[in-house]
Amino acid sequence: MPKLRIIEGSGAGTLAPITAGKLTLGREADNDLVVGDPKSSRNHAAIVREGGIWHLHDLSSSNGTWTDAGRVDSLLLSDGTVFRIGRTYLRFEVGDEPEQTHVEAGDPGWLDPAHLEGLDQSPGQLGTDQAGTREATAALFSRQLGGTTTQLARHNTYLVLLHQLVEKSRAAKSRDALFSLLDEAAAEVLDGDRCAVFLPAEAGTSTTGWELWPPHERRLRARYGAVPFARTLLTAVRRHKEPLLCTLLGDLNPSQSMLQAGVRSAMAAPLRLGDEVHALVYVDRIKGPVSGPQTPFTRADLEFLSAVANQLAVSLANLANVARMSAEISRLQVAPAVKQLTLVGASLAATEALVTKVGASDQPCLIVGETGTGKDLLARMIHQRSSRADKPLQVLAGLGLDPAKLEIALVGSAEDQRPGVIELADQGTLLIEELGDLPPAVQARLVRLIDHGELVRIGDTGARHVDVRVIATTTRDLRSDSSAGKMRPDLIARLTGFTFVLPPLVDRAGDLDDLVEHFLAMNAARLDQPTKRIAPEVRTVFHRSPWPGNVGQLKQVIERACVVAPDQVIHLADLPEALRSPTAGALPTGAGGHLPITSLAAIERLHILRVLEHCGGNKKAAAEVLEIDRSTLYAKLRQYGVG
């Protein structure tokens, strides 16, 4: 006995047997099958058996009866035929009915009207109208069965493509790589004219709640100009978080502006996990010489698009989870210092007292001093003596990075879902080394961070809130940099509330001996050996040295001496040549004490090496002594074959 089953929508699961060769359906209670869909008419349609063949007849309903091929007034039914009233889908099922003859596709006579039960093979025995009816019935049967075969093939194709997409998504390492896969699937497989990925927009910046992914913004605007997207569809998907079809047969009707622009049909599916929507993929078809097929999208197309979006939502969430775990590992690796840090020397006693007071505040700080004066140590002390001591201290060192990479290192990138140092320092402290090296774009982001506690990843749209204390160091006079246009005055103003100035070592003569003893003890503990002493002549050399590399250079000299000294006393022979003699490293002289005739490059090379040795190998300090940029020094060292 044949049956009619509601498979989706109002009354889903309801099954009505078809008896006495007829079944009526509609909204009225006296129908054999009541369809409660809002678009169902009182007496909407009837299923009847005519000449041994089941037909569906629309009873002049207001909203029509639909299939994937469009609105139908009459439909030949076979096992599995699906039609729609409003958003309610119904399926005709033959069941175990013995009367109908099964004909295999491919049989030479499978479309022969003789196989249609109840129709005489002899046209002469039928009237003209009856013969025409038989031919029309055969043609309708052919279209119906052929359409079913095509739909089955299309569904199989979708399954294969979805499997391929899953395999490809495993190799994607970034959000943009996943979006490119989605773009390819939607544009090529679905024959869409425009495929667009939309990202959730920041509140108040978009009427639809979405904004175009930048690569699509550029590409689609260049090709299609200002052709509008289906804004009603975008807004509805944002609200309902469900895939929707915008066609005359779909969930939403095309708006007047869409039709005027030539957008015939559109569909969209969110990349959603739970209640969180990461993005939305949108596909439409546009009339015109560059457009693809003119037929509207079907429910099967939307189901495939939804399956693709669901798979990529999982992949996108996995990428985000990996990025979060990597970030957490990075945070945990930045272990807070256990040993209490201190400043050595009586001249910095007042500075250390101020550090204790400032540590209790969350205000930004600026530390000014020459290279090697201990700016990094002072910054770590401020962090250690604050309420954030058990949270990470992240360092942004911009030397050698181009502006684009430096900006990504600071705020992170939406493409690979990896956070920058600001997010890694959340609840803790961000230390920015050499503030004067920061490009304008990075300076602007720091102003926003200090003022609002916000950042926006590169390629992202929404702001992220963080709680970070900023400490910056510099070797420069930022006021002169500001007047020259290199530094933003508003950033300087925000960082100079607490300013520490560390003097060069040459101005701390009274601290030199204390520093020497401190470094000797530190190296004894590090090397697991008795504490060494320095010979009187070494102490004399230390006091007469200008120490262009400051405390950092002194520390390096003592570390070297503790390693090379053969006994417990450090002698002059254990020091670098630049410190042993005021004339060490001087240019060689010829007869009569005159410089030999040689190339300027040779003289320059020897002088650079002499200054570099004098600074204990510290290239930054050597560049300052030579009064050249560090980049220039690096270039000359490469030119002269010096690492």
C-alpha cells in the first residue's frame, strides 16, 4: 500500500496510507493528511491513481506545490518522490505494493508506454486525447525518473567532494588556507558566480553583522563592482545561526534590490560550533554574460554548502585550540624569577627604593640609559615587585624585524590564529626594548593598548581585551625623536609618568668595586668553583677604563677572565687585549712612525675591529662609539668577512 510521509517541517514523521486510490492533503481537518504549514491552503493538493499511475495534482493552492525543478501543477509519482508545501517536505512511498511494474533503467523498453499499466498498446483503440495523454504521461515519467537519477548522481558527487575537502583541510595551517578551500568548493562545485567569506563584524560597524574577508573584498569588488549582496539573507543567518536559501522556492524571497541587481538566487551557511559562529560562506548567481547557470540553487546545494561549512568550522576550531595551547605553553615557559633581584651599588639605592613603590602601581614606566646600564634588570625588578609577579613577563625586541613582522609579533595574526606578545602577557607585564626603534603603526597600537586595554590582531576585525602593564626602555632622547617625527608625542606622554634614568658606569666610580665583587661571586656559583680575586693592576685598569659598554661590558670581561684564569687570581693576561694596554689594537706604523700606505677600507676594518674588541664584542655599544647606525655596522662587518 502506498503512503505519504512528512519528512521535514510541520508534522515531521507523520505517515498517511493512501487507500481507495486517493488522498487529499491541506490545512483543513477533513483532509486525509493535515499539513499545518503556514503556506498550506485549506485544500491544497490530492494524490490520485490514474490508469495505474499515481499522480499529484495541485488544487489551485495559493502558494503552490514545489519540487527542486520549480512549481508544479501535476506531478507523476514514483517511489521516493519528494515535493514541498511551504517549508514542509513530503515523500511518496510505494511500499510493498505489488501492482506496479518495476522497470530497470537501461532496458531498451523502459520508457515504452506499453510498460505503463492500464494503457492500451494500440493507439487506434484510444481517442486522440487519450493518445496524447499517454504520450504526455510517458514523457512526464521519463523526466521524473531521469531527474531522480541526476539528483542521485549529484548527491554522490557531493559526498566525494566533501571527503576530498576533509582530507585537504587536514593540511591547512591557517584560517586563510581553510577559507581558500571553502572558496574553491563553493565557487567550482556549486557553480556560483560570487563566493564570499564574511567575518563577524565589530558591534555597530555593520548593518548585517558581517564584513567581507579582505581577499574577497578586493577580488569581488574589482570584478562585480557595487552589486549588492543579499543583505536580508546575511542578517537572517546572523540571527538564526542556520544555513538559509534565498530563492523563490527557498527560506527567504529575493529582495527587490537583489532582483534589480540581477542576483537570482543566493544561499549562506555559518561556520558554527555550538553557539559560536566563526564566519559565514555566501554564494550567489548573477544574471549576465559572466554568470554561470541561470537555474536557482536547490535544497541539495544548500545541504552540501552546510556540510562544507560544518567541516571547516571544526578545522578552524582545532586551529584555534592548537594556537591557544601553544600560547599557554609559551606563557608557562616564561617562569617568574625566584631569586630576588637587586641593584648593586650605593649610587642606585634611591632608584631601588623607587622601584619598590612603583611596583605596586599598574602605571606604564620608561627606563632610559645607555647600552649595558641595566635597563632590562630594572624592568624585571619592577615586574617582580608588583602584584603581577606570578604572571608572565613578555619581551618585545624589535631589532632586526621589519615593521610588518614586528606588528604581528606584537598583536598576533588572525590568519594562523597565533597571539602576539600582548596576549601572552595578559595579566602580566609587557617589556618593550628600545622604544625608539618602533615604527608608527606599532606605536599607535601601544597607545590603544595603554588607553583602552585593547588590541586587534592583524587581519581581524574584533577587538580583544587584555590587562597588561607596559614597561619600555630606550637609549635615546625621545623628545628629540618626537620633534623629528619618529616618536608619537602621545605615546611618550603615556610612558613618562614614571621615568627611571640609569647613569653610565663611568659616572658610578664608587660602585665599580662592588660590581666587580658581585660578578666574581656570581661566576663562582655558575662555574661551581671558588670565588676568584683580581690582581691590583687589574683593578687599576678597571678604574681607568671608559667602559663604553657599561655594566654589561664589565660583566662580560669578568665572565671571560673567570674562565681563562689558570688560578684563583685574575691577572692582566686574563683580560681582553683592548683593556690590557691603552695602545693595544692601534694601527701599525711604518718607518719614522708614520702610517703605512694602505687602503681606506683596511684602515676602517682595523679600526672597527679595535672598537669592537674594546666594547667586549658588544656590537650595539661599538656602533655608539663609532657614531654609526647598528645596521651600518652589521653591513660593514659582513663586508669585511667578520661574523
